[in-house]
Amino acid sequence: MTGYGTESDGPLGESETPATVALLGVFLAVYVALVATEAQFDIVAFRSLAVRSDRLWLVPTWLTATLIHGPPVHLLMNGVFLFLFGGGLERTYGSRVLVTVFLVTGVVTAVLGTVLAGLNDCGLAAFRTGTGCRAAGGGSSMALAGLIGYVTRRRPSVPFYILPSSRASVPLWWFTATLLVVSLLGMYTPIDPLRAAVGFPVGHAYHFVGVLVGAALESVWTPDPVR
């Protein structure tokens, strides 16, 4: 679907990306476990691992929310993006940087994104139990948005490839700016082109916050490229 390249490897590159593959394996394992649990016990296991505004004190959900996915297309889209974009980051900066940025931005975005979504949807009532109004989120895109923000601040003009099999690209900052605009539209107007395209609710607050968190992390942590 999309990706970005280093100066020497083009959009996909040739080197191995063990951390990217490991994260993809975790996504798939968690998804299969959730589907099996729901089928066996007739429960919605997804809800127990999602981060929610009325139970932000459940610290483990700050991490588990970044590893779960809803419908299969959700897992597929995020998995493809991680493989291409995350793989590019790993080839450029190494496995340690990819995993650190994913985990740090994912956890912080899970919290701050839920706060923003809760305030947008319910006001302060989102943070009290029994009100019937709350914000909830789950999906690796909250961490993937962090990767986008991190790389954009570090290398804003690096080419972002629209299709991995072609050389058609735009500067990464252009893609990131478009994502932020789409997120703002989805949060504060009836216009939601991303939801119309994918067919299920989109966590715009998490995408918006994730990009900013990733950029903030890059401002304080800038390890040298490995290639």
C-alpha cells in the first residue's frame, strides 16, 4: 500500500526487518486469540483489551489497545502499513528504534487519544462510570501514527511511496499533513472521508495525537541511522 525508502534501498529495500515481522506476528496471534476466545465463550473479548475513558486507570490496556484489531480488514490495513512503513524505519534506524517508537508512542497515544476522544464525544462525563457515554479505542494505528510523526519530524522530505511497486511518491510531510487534516475533519465536522473509504469507525483522535506524540519523541530522542 504505502512505504518510504532510504537513500539506498528504494521503497522496500533488501535487508531483513525482524522487529517488523515480530510485531506482525504479535498482531496476528492476538487477533486469533481474541476470535477464538469470543467463539468459545460468547463474549466480546476485544472490549476487555481496549482502552476506555471510564477506566483509564487500567494501565495494561494502554499497551493491549495498540495490539488489538476489529474486523479482518482493520488488521490487514494496519499490518500492511507496518510492513511497508515500519519496515522502512527499521531498515534506516534499526530494530531498537522501531520497537521503542512503537511502544512509547502507542502507550502515550492510547492515553492522550482517549482523553481527547472522550472530551470530544462526552465532555467530562466520559471519565465517570455509569454515565452511558465513554470513548474507547483499540488498534495499532495509534502507534503507527506515532511512527509517522517521528519520521516526519526527522526526515520531512523523504519520499512517501503511494504504491510499493512504483516510484510514484510525495514528500512525507505532505502525507502527514493530509492525515492531520482528515483527522480534524473526522473529529469536528460531518465529513469523514477515511471512514467512507474503509467502512468502519476510525479513531481520528488517536491518529491526530499519535502524529504529535511521535514528533515530540523525535525532538528529544534522535539516534543515528544504522545505514
